[in-house]
Amino acid sequence: MPKFSERLVALRKQFGLTQKQLAGELGLHVRAVQNYEAGRLPDAEVLIELAKYFHVSIDYLVGLTDDPTPPRRNSSSDRDP
């Protein structure tokens, strides 16, 4: 399974973004994006923001699944009392 860094590079390129553009979109330093693409894992907050931005699941980003589909969010009417 691909590693996080490989998935991040692929998604960034798929969206037609440079490292600088992605950093700007997420309020990160360019060096942070470079570090993530070199193999450093971001903290949970950044993982969540990346998953939201690219419309994929965190499991997909970190290589636990090959299915990029994010989980369906439950509305309050879907929950058990």
C-alpha cells in the first residue's frame, strides 16, 4: 500500500497544486508540506484538514485503505436515542 507521502504528492498533483499553493490553501509553511512529502507524518489536525481539502478519508491518506471515499457523516436523526 502507498505511504502517506506518496498519497499526498499524488493528490496535490491531481489537484494541480504546487507545494506552495497547497501550503497557502491550508495555512501551512511550505517547508511543512515538503516535510510531509518527504515522509514526515503531520499531526492529527493537519491530517483532518488534508482529508477535508482533498475529500478523502484519513485512512486513505495514511495508506490503511485504497478507498478514498470519506466516511458518511451521521446527522442527529441517524443516531440512536
